[in-house]
Amino acid sequence: MRQAFAITASRIFDGHAFHDDAALLVDNGRVKAVVARADLPAGIAKQDMGDALIAPGFIDLQVNGGGGVLFNNDPTVTGIRTICEAHARFGTTALMVTLITDAPEIKREAITAGEAAAKVGELGYLGLHLEGPHLSIARKGTHDPDLIRPMAQADLDYLVEQAGRFGIPMITVAPESVTPDQVKRLVQAGYRVSLGHTDTSCASVEAYVEAGATLVTHLFNAMSPLGNREPGLVGAALTSPVLHCGLIADGFHVDPATMKIALAAKTGPAHIFLVTDAMSTIGSDETSFDLNGRTVYRRDGRLTLADGTLAGADIDMLSCVRYVHEKLGQPLEEALRMASLYPAEAIGTPTKGSLTEGQDADLVVLGPDLDIHSTWIAGTCVFATGAEPSRVFA
């Protein structure tokens, strides 16, 4: 059992409220309490962060890559570790490694890698997000249309068999390619089912919600839009009390005005949460990479195929938090919740998303300008600005 210690800072946000001149008590990798600095137990070991903000670590439910690794191209435990380590440099303490639509053998390799990562407890790894191949070709986005297909019984049987082996299981599907009964079976097996890459009508969404779908993948992108007579998946997502919605806040995927409208419209209890949809470029100097045999180009903050189709995002979670706070005018506490508490609620992780008693001591320390100071997972510092590269992930 690790020794209890305290992390002090000028301000702590516990996921619900701010505490000034406070201390976070950590015991054996879990939060014991947030207390006033003056109330610290005598003799306890302390780490003072000075004029900094301590907040819950960020949780990203859609991460395709990082550190020069795209999971589709390196579906291994080493690939998972590299991705988690790259995103920890930007405050992400837990993430869903995402597999974009690919060949069946790549999916099998990915699930095998996810199972191995779960067994060894890879830091930052929550599980796999299988984005496809059971999508709509009409709303394929960057997904290879030759690999998109309806869900067959063999596909369902395999997914159900593998559930629970590779951490939290999450899957994005389109109503055009799956039935409500298939969704119900996936949910019964433990999958978090997200609707996306679909041209479905608003009315048809209800059957999938009743079957257990609870999320929407990258709101506004690759889905039927909000119209005056057909609200589409966007309309269903914004009005549903149970659909949690991922949002890529990079200024390219969704116009700022549209994001403001959505944030004003979605009142809960399910919320809009931030995702990066990050590719291998995060934490690397890559200028291009391969996806399903096609080249993706990195230019001016965007990732696109040769025809200009957006292909994932070139943004980290801290930058998303800054964008929502500084460009969209959301209160800092709400921007932080969108990166921690709300995604934790969306996938039902009971020990993550806040810094209250009993929670995992996953936290990010930010400077006065919201620059990264350090990232901690289960009470261990895994990244610190200006320090030698962490070997915690090795």
C-alpha cells in the first residue's frame, strides 16, 4: 500500500465545485478528500503546485491514435501504450482507443491487443471504441466504403463473445446497418452503443434508444442534420434525455455558432462531452499518414484526405477545453466537466470523472494560463512539463 500524501494548489476543482487554497489528499491511488490547506494532517507528505489549478483528469472516448501511432496501423499493446502516453502529455488520464472501420482480421488483432492491455492494466487505457464497420455509406465520412457492411449474425456473435475481455466495450453503429434487436443484445453483453455515421430519421432513433443506445458519435459530423421538418439524428440527440453526445471542439468539424446553439439546447441529464477524434499526429511531427491505403494530410490544424474530406482531428483534449472556454464562452468549470465528469457519466465509469472521496486520483495540474503542468494517474505523476520523459508507461 502506497503512503498517503497531499497535493496542494491555489485552487482545486473537484468536478463539482472550486476549492481555494486547498489540498487534495491521496491514499493508495484514490482520493481521500479535498480539504483546506490549513486543515492538513500534521506530518503528511506534501507536493505544492503553487499558483496552479488541480482538476479531474480528462477522459477521451474517441482516440484513434497519438505519438505517431494510428491504432488501425498498429493494433498492438505497444500501440495502445504509445497512444495513452502521448495523450497524457495533454492532460488525458483515461481514454477509449478507437478502431476505425477496417478489415475483420484487423478488428480481431485490435481486440486481442485490447484484451492484453486490460490484463496488464495499461495506464490510461479504458477499453476499445469500435467505430464501424456497421455504418451508413451515405454518411461514411473518411471510413472506407468498401469495408462498410450490415451486421451479420456472425458479427454479433463474435462481439458478444468478446465483450468484457478488453476493458469497457463501446461501438458506433448506424441504424441502416443494425437492427434494434442487435443493439439490445450488444447492450445486454455490456457494450456502450453509440449512434453515428448515419442518415437515419429522428423518429427511427427512438427504437434504438429503447434498445439501449445511449451515445451519439461526434455530434453534427457524418449524421442526418437538424432540419425544419426532419430533425434527424442531431435533433434526436439534442432533445433526448438519455443520449450523451461527443463533440469535436476544434473549430473545423463544427462551426462555433453551431456549437453554442447545441450547448444551449442540451440541458441534461445526458450532456455534450468533448472528444478529440485524434489521429496519430498528436504528440508527433508527422505531416501525413496512411489510413486504409489512403494518405491523410496534416495542414493548418486539419487532417484531410486528398479530396478535402476531414479525416479525424489534429487536436488534444486540453486544446478542446481551452476552445470551449475561451472561444465559446463556457464557464471554466463547465469546460472541465465536458472533458471529465460528462464522459465518465456517458460510459458509466463510477470511479472516474471527479476528485471526490473514493475516486481514482486521476488529475491534471494546469498553470494560470491553462497550460499543462503535470498529469497524474492513480496518484502517480506520468507527465510533467520540463521533466525527463516518464518511464511509468514502460
